[in-house]
Amino acid sequence: MSTANVTLIDAYLARQRIASVVRRTPLIHSPLLTERAGGSVYLKLESLQETGSFKIRGAANKMLNLTDGEKRRGVATGSSGNHGRAVSYVASLLGIKAVVCLSARVPSNKVAAIGRLGAEVVVHGDSYDESVSHALQVAKERGLTMIDSFDDPLVIAGQATIGLELLEDFPEIDTALVPLAGGGLTGGVAMALKSANRAIRVIGVSMERAPVMYYSLQAGAPIEMKEEETIADALAGGLGEDNRYTFRMVQDYVDEVVLVSEEAIAESMVFALEKHHLVVEGAGAVAIAALLHQKVREVGRNVAVVVSGSNVEIPLLLKIAQDHGTRGGDAEQKL
């Protein structure tokens, strides 16, 4: 694979490689979002992956490319939760040891799920960036291979397989809304879609609290921001000290980035639960929120919304449903 670019061929190779590990997720129609947006809206349910998020695609593609020696020595990673779970799951399938470093902010359900898969869980620091720095140190000290959560060509190519599925299942697609954090998902999906048709609009969606990529794009280079508490915890964290791929890909391929509030995210989680019977975590609901709250300037006629994950603590989801159910219903009345 080229170290300079991630290409459509890389995405096809990734799909072939990960087919036995990763689910081809369904694309379902959303009548209420269709009415709200004025175009035909479909939800791409990465929330139904075995590990509860899209992260399994990139982790599997990277880890299935490890040499026999690298597999014997094991892997390490830093994560806000979902990537760590994906790495742990693939490691369990391959019979290799994994060390997953998490910050103290990671929800307990994600920590527990990683531990149940057999990984060594190390809680270090108060931010995603601190957990990644510690993982790099652990990898160096123990001779482990670092599995980056987003800024790696093999990881990006794995996430790009979502774009391939969208093109095949929804060839009329003219707009895609994708949750945006480090850019591995958004950059990969955008590359795949625009390789087929440059006119397809790709819109990245982040939370309002510390959206590092959003402000980095405005600055023209990756910046650092202090991590903030957010219901979209899986989108928290920086772009890395030496971002090599995802920032440039988002610059090149993404047409627009919009931000959604904590309130909008909560209402969208309730919307997914009530109207589609879907459990969706905060990060997974941000693209739905962008449509529900009309954050997108131009909504096309054929729209795909990536629902990226489902790993929310059930007590939290129930509380959100109780607190925001009426307001979610009010939002529905606007449809």
C-alpha cells in the first residue's frame, strides 16, 4: 500500500481481507428523516457490528496485515473505547495478546467489554491523547505493535469499506453525513464515494465540545485542544502529534463540517430508539442530529447517514430517554 495515499483499490483489498470478521451492515430507510430533510434518507447501521461500532473494520484490516512475528509479540493501542474493543475482539480471534490503554473518561461499559474479550486494560490519564501517549510507551517497552485508532492507511482503508457498501446498496447517493473525530472514518468513506463520483457531497459532523478537526481545518493545520466532557465521548480526543493522513484526507475530500449540540445529540439518540428501535451512542447519533436540527446547508435528494456505534451505557440511555423523550417528540412534530 502506498504510504502517500489511501486509494479505492486499498478499500477493495481491505474488504476482501476483513470479510470473515466484519458484518456487511444494513441500510434502512428513515421516513421521518426523509420528511424532515426533503430528500430520501437512509441509515447505515454500523451500530450493528459485533463490537458495536465501525471500528472493527479498520482494526481488522490492520491486524490481519501483521507479520507472524508481530502477532507473536502482540499489540497495543490507545482508545476512547470503541477502537479498543475492536482491537481486543480481533486479537481474541487471532490468538494474540493486546494491551489497551484508556483514559479515566472512558465509560465503564466500554472498559468492561474490552476486559471481557481478554485484553490487558490499562487506565492512564484524563484524556484520549494521554492514553495514546502511554500506549506508545508501553508498545516501545514491550516490543508490541501499535494499532493506531485512525491515522494509519490500513485502518483508513478498512473504514473506507463502508463507502463501498454505500455505493453498491445505494448507487443514487448524492450526500453522506458521517461522524467526524480523528478523520479515519470520514476520510475513508469520503475517499471511496468521491473516487466513484466527485459530485457526491460528504459532510462531517462533530459535537460542539472540543471538535478538534473542525478547528484544525479552520486553522489549516492540526491544532491541540483540551478535551471536554461530551455525550459523544467516542469522538473525543486530538489528531495526534504527527498526523500524516487523516487531516489531509478530510481537507481534500470533505465538503463541509457541521457541529451539533449536546441537546441535539441526546434528542437524536431518543429519536433512533423510539422511531427505529435502535440503540445508538452519542457519537453514533451526531449525523442524525445534523438532519433533525437542520445543520446542513444543502441536503441532497438521496442521503446516507452513518450511524457509527451503539456502545452506550443502558442506564445513561434510559435517563436520556426519560429526560428528552418529550422534546424528542416535539422535534418529531416539526417533521
